Amino acid sequence: MIAIVLAAGEGTRIRPLSESVPKPMLPVADRPLVSHTVDAAVDAGATELVLVVGYEAEAVRDYFGGEYRGVPVSYAVQEEQLGTAHAVNAASEHIDGPFAVLNGDNLYDPDAIAALFASCPAICAIEVDDPRQYGVLSADSAGETVTGIVEKPDDPPTNLANAGAYAFPEEAAAWLEVPASERGEYEITDVVARVIDDHDVTPVTLRRWLDVGRPWELLEANEWKLGALDRRIDGDVSEDAHLNGDVVVEAGATVKPGVVIEGPALIRSGATVGPNAYVRGATLVGEGAKIGHAAEVKNSVLSAGASVSHLSYVGDSVLGRDVNFGAGTNVANLRHDDADIRFTVKGERVSTGRRKFGVVAGDEAKTGINTSLTPGLKLSGGATTLPGETVDRDR
């Protein structure tokens, strides 16, 4: 099975994290987001990987190279974002046999991807309570064959939402040049409709799935994958540190005296924690990141090179590369009225669906000492604050 992984998205909804890092390369536990998708394809038996790339494609190429876990890797370039069928069509020259299409910014239940490959032609779905905001699968009376996909129906035929993973017969490659939609995009669901006309298409239900499109979903992705870690201590950990639960300290990382870490947590190579710091919840401390004396970091992502200086608190937040939070910086992650915290996505304030959510800081953002940051705040890449400032508006 040829696995085509779509990794060309610009990631506008997840900004500022994607301002200088392609969304598929954002960190999820010990590897980039797209690598989890690729690993699921390899584990399912993919014989060839084709990555469709675009913006800053060199980062993806540098990571995967020409071979990944013994499976050859090829690349196709999508220069314009004109829909999923357009993206897959960019890889058409590599198709020589049945092929699967996976979104590189989705996390999939790996067992279901194996079932998807084995059931070709097939489509993955996830059961949802309210499917009206999704593309919804319709099926025959036995629920064994997909009969169509209905976009955002008022009266959904099932509770199975399209999860964006497909296995196609080889002849579907000739159907990728579909007519444009009203939005001017070329949709893979039109190819699915053609396959349904000629084949029995099997629905494969995922046990777990996540579309990582917005910053809090990157936090949720890390909660998922960090929660799957097994304890491993390879780095330099003080005898006076206390590591509880599933904590991974990679070789080259340092945990100083007085530190308390409550897993799941991952301390990556070159990172330093402490002394007397407190790390808890599902927390990723990226390569070369630093947590200072008596700082507390809870349920957060610190990207490579990020620094949380002494006497600071960071909770339920995502910090980009080389962010520096000055001493005494405090992040608020809870509204006084306990309402869901809202965040700005493409110029609109939307609910995160989370009771606790702190700050999203783009690469190289910096705070002055004793800065206070309110819940649901966005700091763009390179943004700064003044010492002692309270920030309650995005900047």
C-alpha cells in the first residue's frame, strides 16, 4: 500500500506557532506531529511513503530523508492550497497500485489505519455526539458499506464523522482531477463518491482521533502522546530530585536538586530543569529548553530552546521555539466565572472548549520580569512585554 501523507498546509488556524515552523513539524511528544501519522502508516504496512509538502518543505525533507524506518520516501510539492484532491493529484506520478491518503496534521488510532489498509477501498470515521458540523458517512442498513458522504447535514444519516483517512483502489488515481467546488477547491470527497459508485467501500471506525488545527489541539495532542510514554531515565538526574509516574528524561537532559516531576512528562535532550522546579501534568520540555529555580510548569508544551525563568508559573500553555519568559512571569489559565476560555483564530474569538487554557507564545516572544498574562492570550512571534506589565490583549 502506498501511503500519501498530506503535509503542505500553511497552518493559519494554529498561528503564531506556524509562523516559522510548518504545522506538521510542530512538536508532539518526542517527534513532529506528522511523524505520528507516518508511523501509523508504516506500522500498518505501507510499502512506500509519499509526502505532499509545500511551505518550508525542507524541514520535512530534512527530518524524513529518502527512507524512514526502512520504507522509501518520496516527495510531491503542492504550490497552491486548492483542496485535498489537488494535493493528492500532486503525488499522482508516484501512484502504482492501491494507495491510502492520510492527513499529516491528524492523529489516528494506529490499529484502525491497519484495518483501513486491509479493507481497501475503505474510509475512516469517528463516532461523534453531534455530527452536524462534519462530513457524515451514510451507510447501508447493515452499516457495512458506505453509501455517501453528506457535508454538515441538518439531519445526519449516522453519527459517523469523516476522519479524513482513505484507502483507494489504483484506478482512483485517474479520478483525481475533479471539478472545483463552489469555493474553488478540489475535494477528495468527490473522488470518494466516484469510488462508491464502482466499489463497496468499508467504513472503519477509529477508537480515537484528533484533528490538530488550533493551538489548544496541539496541547491535546501532547496530552495524548505523552500519556502513552513509559518511564525511562537516561539523563543526569540529581539524587535529590523526585520523579513520579511515567517520566522520560532523555540522555543529555539535566534535572537538578529539589525538582519534583509528576508524569506524564518528557524532558528532551539538552533541556535543564530546576533547581527546586515543579513540573506536572502532561508536559513536554523540548530540546535545549530551560525551567528555572522554583518555577512551576503544568500541562504545557515548551518547544526547543524555550525558557521559563525562576519564580514563574506557566500552566496549560504552548511556548514556541526560543521563547523567553522573564523571572516572575505568571500565566493565568482559569476564568473567574469558570466559563470556557476563548482564543483568537483567524481574527475571531472562539471557544477552546477548555476550562483551563493559558498562553500561546510564538517563536522568540519575550516577557519582562514579573509580567502577568491573562487566559487565552496570544503573543505573536517576537512579541515583548514590559517589566511588571499585565497583558490582557493579544499582541
